[in-house]
Amino acid sequence: MALGIAAYWPLEAANGVLVQSAKLASRNIRTTVVISLILICGSFAAAAALQMRLDRVHALNQASFFEARRARDIASVTGAALDRMANLGRAFADGSEITTPDAVRNIAVFSSYGSLTATLTGTTAFIHVSKDLLSVAGNAPVLIADAGLATMIFKDGARKIAITFDTHALAPTSLTEGASVTTAGGMSLLGLPVAGSAVNAGVKNWPAVVSIVPDDAGALSAWYGSLPLYLFVILGPAFAGAWLAALFVHEFERRTRAAEAVRALRAINPADARLLIRLAQAERDASEAQRSKAEFIAHMSHELRTPLNAIIGFSEIIERGMFGAVGNTKYVEYARDIASAGRGLHGKIGDILEFANLEAGRYPVDLCDFDLTELANACVDDHVGRAFSRRIRLDVVPSEPAFVRADPLGVRRILANLLSNALTFTPEGGRVRVEIGVEEGAATVSVLDSGPGFHPHEAASAGNAFRRFDRERARTGTGLGLAIAMALARRMGGALKLASAPNEGTRTELRLERA
């Protein structure tokens, strides 16, 4: 029994450690996830670094392997060329008729005592062989080189044969590029002597060595090209893991909050719990109703504008008689009325759609720096014709440039609404004035009119959607102009204020952040 307890003790201890570790990790899930990500990224980085090192060594070894094989090929070609010239020298020594290639400059035959017995050209000017060298040379062949010429000396029976030749005949230039062929004594036959670590290959039967320095830079160029792949191997899983970890933590915390909320609800009075549930449900229903209302308005506004375009277009065609004269002039008047009503309805629907987009947060705002004075002057110029037709004096108080940071299109829309309202409510012979002011950190543009103004209860509700203020001889719209202006001002980080008193006119001020 004691042995059984002793055997199970390590398992129980390990299980206890795992349980305690799990509890500790669950207390601070974010720290646990960050540590896990660091460990995972570290393992990926270590694996990638190890693989990079192995691939680098493999690339260098592969380069050395290919250069060693090329050195053996050059050595084989060089040995074959030397063998051919040696056979040519033996045939000449035997008295056979030979055809010498252009590369062979001379052939000389020496007796065993070193005396010259025969030459190919009748002179030994190209045979760089001394008697001492002939006496020293044993059975092994000898190669000597000097300034593009080389002399090979080998023993053939009791005689010795020396052949002088051009070294370029040993191997093609295309094969020996970047390689060096030297004699056993270090004399250069082909190429330049190499320095550094090189792969060597001996020429069979001849005292010559082929040396090639591996092109490590060329071999590593492909390896350098694969470095982005290693970075992807490291960073790809890291980013994916971080994204998954963020989702995991968010879901875990959401469920934890939900579980805590459930426990809190169970701990409170049942009546209070039911009340909280009803409040939460009411808040959710209100939010859903607001969203559904905004989507409905935007959708229906779009659906209504499409047939209105057709109504306006066809009525204008009838009014202008594009396909022939209309039978009765009344039809032309009716077509004009239809087009006018359609354009008015089209504008109202456009206002509704614009306000719906503002309420839903889908209205685009592009903030930039511009001159508020210049834009205000341009807006006033657009309304000069309407003011002139109603005999209203419209002017701008001269001002210095005032640069602000806002959306130019949004500011132009706000000023257009303010000027339109001012011209609508100002009687004939009145005045509308635009003033621009600069303060510390802000710039303002104000529109002042000499209209009837607002009553206190009207001023309190000004800016609410669909709030209209009917005045004598003043045709009002949908009641969205001021609401759109205020919403646009808030979207740009500004503010729109209204000050008015009965029969004293109205002053609306737009305040924007200075650039």
C-alpha cells in the first residue's frame, strides 16, 4: 500500500502544479496571452534563424561543389591537351611525319646526356630548358611557364622531349573564366593566381593544378532573396497569433462579464432583477428603433428620388415641346407646375437623406486647411441674385484672411443654409450681413439679418429636425436646414449658435478651429 501511494505521489504533485498554473493564468488572461505570444514568436524566430544558417551553409557548400566539379573538368581538358602534345612530341622523336598545331612553337629531343639531337624548327629559341634542368629531371614530367608560353619536358625511354607551346591551347577561355592553372612550382599557365580559400584539382600525369575560388557572393545572392520569406515565417504567425489572441481575449472577457452579470443578477432581489432586465431590453429596443429609422429614411429617400428624376425630366420635355407643340397651353403650364413641384420635392428628399446620413454617421467629412474669408465671399456671391430680386442688401464685412481646419464642402453647405434662411425671413428692403472674426484658437463667421427674429420658445427648439417657423410671406421648407447645419458643425468639431429676439433680427454664428 505504501508503494502504491509513493507511486502516485508524483502524478498528484504534477496535477496540483498544473491546476495552480491554470488558476494563476486565468486571473490575468491578457498577461498570459502576451507571454504565450512572446514564447511562440521566440520559437518561430529561433527555428527561422537555425534554418537560415543551415540554408546559408548549404548554399556555400553547393557553390564549392559546383566549382570543384568545374575544376575537375578544366583539369581533365588540360590533361588531355598535354597528352596530345606529348604524343605529338613522341611521334616527332620517332621520325614520323607530323602536323603541328599553331599553338606548338617548337619541339626538341635530347639524349640521355642532355645533348640536343633534333628540333622541329631548327632552333631552340623557344625552348627554355637548361642542361641543369635536363640533368635534374627524372622520370616525372616537368612544366615551366613564362609570359604566355610554357615548356613541357618528359622522358621517353632514354631520351627526353621538350615541347614549347602557347598556354591558351590548354583549355577554352569560356571554361577557364575565374579559374587559374599553375605548375607545381607556382608558375601561372592560365589565368591569374588565386588568393584565399580555393578548391583545387590536379591534372592527371602532369605537374599542374587547377584552382578556383568559389563565388560566395553569387551563391548567397539567392539566399539573400529568400530572407523576406524567413521574415514572413516569423512575422506571419506572430501577427496571426496576435489577432487570434485579441479575439480570444475579447471573447473571454465578454463571457466573463456576462457570467459576472448573471451572478450579480442572481444575487439581487428578483423584483429589481426583472426591472433591470426590462430597462436593458428597453434600451436595446430604442437603439434598434433609432437604427431602423435612420436606415428606413435613407432607403425610402433613395427610392423616392429615382422616380422623381423621371417625373421632372418628362415634365420638362413636355414644357419645352421637344417632340412637337402641345395642343393646349394649359398643358404647358401644368407641366411647368409638375416640374417645379418635383424639383421642390426632390430638394426636400435630398435634405432628408442628408440628415439621415448625418444621424447615422455616414456623412463624409474631409478636414483640411482653407481660408474662411474667401469661402464666405464665394457663398455670398452665389446668393446675390436672390437677394437682388427681393431688394435685400447682402454684403460681407471686409476682413483679413482667416484660415481654419474643417471640411470646405461642409462649411459651404452650412453657410448656404444660413444665408437661405436669412433671405427667406428678411422682408423686402431689409439687410443681411456676413461678418468674419478671429479669436484665440478659433475663427467665426456670423450671418445677421433684419427679419422678425424668434420668440424665446422658438429659439429653444431651433435646430431640431422638422421644426418649422412659419412667418408672413415667408415660404418655409422641411425644417431640416438648421438641423443639418448644426449636425455638420458638430461633425467638423465646431459649433453653431443662434441668438435672436422678436422684431430684432437673428444672428447665427459658426465657430471653427483655426488652422
